Amino acid sequence: MMAATIGRVLWVRALRAFADGYVSLLLPVYLLSLGLTVFEVGVIATATLLGSAALSLGVGLYAHRAGYRTLLLAATLLMAATGFAFAAVSDFWPLLIIAVVGTLNPSSGDVSVFLPLEQSLLAHVVEDKRRTAFFARYSLVGALVGALGALFAGAPDLAVKWLHVEPKSALQAMFVLYGLSGLACATIYRKLPASPAGEARVPAVPLGKSRRIVFTLAALFSLDAFGGGFVVQSMLALWLFERFELSTAVAGTIFFWSGVFSAFSYLVAVRIAKRIGLVNTMVFTHLPANLMLVAMPFVPQLGWVIVLLLARSALSQMDVPARGSYVMAVVTPAERPAAASITSVPRSLASAVSPLLAGAMLAVSSFGWPLLLAGLTKIVYDLSLLATFRAVRPPEEARAAHDRDDQVSAS
């Protein structure tokens, strides 16, 4: 039962990552082809993140009343409706409404309503000592398949060149494929058990004794997300399009390798976390990546920008499995669905503001102000997280440290 549940979660994560991988790159291209301005692209990217925040908040409030399968099936059907609707309309206001209520993801990471549901489901069925490794596997699948999705973003250009398809029709077909991916996810999640192992034994409840630590983490994660919102994949691609006049195919190739580098960093993150702890892993891998982000706007050559992007990708996402595992570790099992949602919602809200500001900045100048502000903000987050939570160890880390001390004493 446990293996089947984990397998279904990973299959759906792969399908969603592939769809998100190409949509995050094609979203600005598609919107610009419809006649929208750079600023309006930022508005729609902001709307997608605001909608994700609202959905995740609803999950946090009602996950203890509804089962995982019901909520995940509803999310997959909403994903399908989003793709079909986005392909069918071309005016700004209808697109804005779809962006708010739908599941489109302008980011290379997972900021959708699926994330808190899937993470809390995994935490239910996986042993504590294996949790970080499984979260890393979850992130690895998302990053690797998302990288393939980014590479697939060049498909419309190939369809125009080889099949003589209209550019707009080729882009619309990609959003139809996004909708079909949602239906495929629904088919997989239909076979989930109504009550995962452990759910009846430890029923989900709203936050209680862990409220303070979760709210503090949510505030810090929001600061990180606010900085990250300036460089969600759609806006980073838009900066590359504006500054270096890249084609979609070239940008897709860059983000493919970026995703590959991120994917394998998750495996390294597990080993690092075992040695130095989850919080230290989050901070000391993140800081160098953010310094590279600060440097990018000052680099005039595309080649060196690509080098910095890839080096950053090898470091910047190591905190993802560590962060998810840390949240699950420092709350009680019954509070995990609420904690996952409450730490995700403010992140989505905070990151939703930044693409709007980034779009406004890029409409004025291609210098890269969004990248500079992103890097500086995220550095402040890193230092604040280290100062606040370095001494707050998950139970398994505390036990491991105690065992090491005992061994040293015995020797």
C-alpha cells in the first residue's frame, strides 16, 4: 500500500513537472504573441501565484475534513480545466481570471495547491528517518522531468518550421496538452486509497501546539519567496528574451540543463543534511547561489550569464527537500497538512507580488533589476533563518547528535 501510494505521487509529480516545465517558458511567449505588454505578462504571472495561494489556504483550512484523494482529484480536474480554458481565450481579462482560479505555474519549482497535499501525504506514509530522502526523490523527479519539459518548450518553433503550423495554434496546442496532463493525473489519483496508512490513526487537525514555530517559518519562507518571485522561470526567461533576444528553443535548452543541475543537487542535499543538519543545509547552499544571482545583471556576455545560471542551479534548490522535511519534522503528525499549507500559502502570496514588480522593471529597463533585488532579499532570508532556527533541531537530528556524543564518551 505504501509503495503504491508513493509511486502514484511520483508519477503525478512527473506529469505536472513536465507540463509546468514548458508552460513556464511558453507563458510569456504566448501572452506577448496575443498582443499583451510586458507589464501585463507580469500581472498574469502574479495572478497565477495569488490563485495558488488561495487554493492552498483552502486546503490548509479544510484538509482535516476532506480526504487526500478527494482534494487531489479536485486539483487534477482544475488543472485540466485551466489548460483547456487558457487555449480557448485570448483577451487579457478572461486570461487574468483563469490565471487566478487555475493551476498554471510560472515558476520552475512547485508552487501549486498540489505541493502541500502531496508532501503531507508522503509524510503520512514514510518513516521519519527516511522522510528527507523521499522528499529529495520527490524533488528530483520534479526537477528532472521539469527539465525535459523546458526542452520541450521548443516544440512550437519546430511545428511552425516543419509542419507549417500557425505560431498561435502551436502555442495553444501546448496548453491543450497541459489540460490533458491534468486528466492523466486524475486517472492516476483515482486509485489512491480513501484513507492512507496512518491517516485514521493520526487524524489531521488545525494547528495547535506548533502554531508559533510554523508561523515563524511561514514568515521567513515568505521573505525568500518574495525574492524568488522576481526570478520565477517565466520572468527569468522574459529577461533573457529582452536582454539577449534568445529564441524559445535556446532558452528551453538553457533551462533544461538548469533543471538537470538542480535535480542532482537534491541527492547531494540529503548527504549534506545528514552531516550538518537541515537548517545548515538550507542556508549554506543557498547563500552562494544568491550571490551569483546578484552578479548576473552586471555580466554583459550571455556565455557567462549561462555559467552563473547553471552554477546557481546546482546550489539554489538544495534547500527544497530540506525545507519540506524540516517543516514535517518540527510539527506533530496530526498538524502536518495544516503546517504544509500554512508554510506554502504565505510563500505563494509573497511571491505573487514580485512578478508584477519585475514586469514593471523590465518594461523600463533590461538591466536585470529583478535579479539584483531577488538575490539581496534572499540573502537576508538566509541569514535570518540561520539566526532563528539553527538551534531548533528535528527529533531525529537531536537523537543522532546524542548517539554521536555517547559514542565519543564511550571511546
